[in-house]
Amino acid sequence: MLDTVLILSLPIVGDKGAFPRYRGTVKIHVANHPLITHKLTVLRDENTNSPTFRQLVEELVMLLAYEATREVKTVPQKIKTPVAETTGLVLAKPRPVVVPILRAGLGMLEGMTRLIPTAEVGFLGMVRDEKTLQASTYANRLPEDLTGRQCYILDPMLATGGTLIAAMNYLIEKGAQDITAITILAAPEGIKNVEDAFATSNFPITIVTGAMDEKLNDLGYIVPGLGDAGDRLYGVV
């Protein structure tokens, strides 16, 4: 079982200090497991080719999604085994909605749908201005009404947090019941920005990430990070 920590004071990669306390109601979980660390190490290596990178992302997402879906809604259902009748649990309706952020989030979709094959899939196209670091929406394919729906956002990197904040606000406006974001890496600055953005909202938000890295550089990239996730998944466009 993944060892998950609600971050209050957590060491940062490459930092002698500790992760500072943040206000707000956003839950932050960093998955700490040897398999995740091993796969992340290979993923970070600049010599890892795109096919291997894509495979590792899929495997990592399956591990992270296991933890991210702990609070997925279920209902009891009676069944009969070859031995006796019993009552189990099945996913409740309306079904969860998985929302990959284009384009890098597409690389995470296969791992997520392997774990929840009955989930609906929506798409949200967002682009970050490299000068202002602000995100804007250029495309979406989502249900018109998300009332009562649990939503899972897929985006490999939580850097400045601008893209994630914009995506969350978009889903909230459509009526989402709660939102869980799954990221492979996160930066402290991005976590703080998300928490600040929703500090007074009381909206249930969870972020599950594979690792908390040291910082952002002047270009808004996570350090040590793994480079541009989209380019490493699909090549430079």
C-alpha cells in the first residue's frame, strides 16, 4: 500500500530545510514508495527515450491513481459467490470524470482508465504563456453539467500551478462535486499558489503527486524535474 502523507512539514528534494506550512483546505498527498521512486529516477534521466518514458508514465499513474481514488463514491451491491451470498461495493453513479490536460495529460490517460475503465473521459486544452506563465483554455470536451460528479485532473507537472488553478475553476463552474489532481511531479511554489487560490473556498480539492521537487527556475520549470513532459512523451513540436 502506498505510504501517503498530508504535507505539513516535508523535506524537499535537494533542500536541507523542510517544506513550509501552507494555509487552506487543499489536501496534498505525496506518494512515498520505492517503486515510484525507482520509476521516477528512470523517468527523469535525459537519456530515457520516448517509448520508455510513455510506459513509465502509464505505470506511475496507475500507482498514483490507486491512492487518488481512495474516496471515490461507492454503493453496496449484493452478489452471490460460488460459496455464499455477500454484499460488496461498486462505483456509484454518476460515474467519475477523468480530465487530462492536453497535451501532456494524454500520456497519463491510459494508466488512469486501466484502473477505472468505467469512468467517463473529458478533455481540456490549456496553454501556458511562456512570458506571463498564465494559462488559458483553447479547447474543451466535457459534459455540460458536472453536478454531483467526482473529477480527476491529469497533468504531469504542477509547476506554477496556473494551469491547474484555471482547470479547477472551470470544472467548479460546471458543478463538479470534488476535484482530485494527479501529477507526477510538483513544485513548492505551485502547491502554495493552488492553496492560496482556494484558501477560502471550502471546495474539496486533493492533489496527489509522485514527488515534491526543490523549486522552479526562472523559466518556470521544475528543478530537478524531468524537462518538458509533453516533448518527452511525444517529441518536440
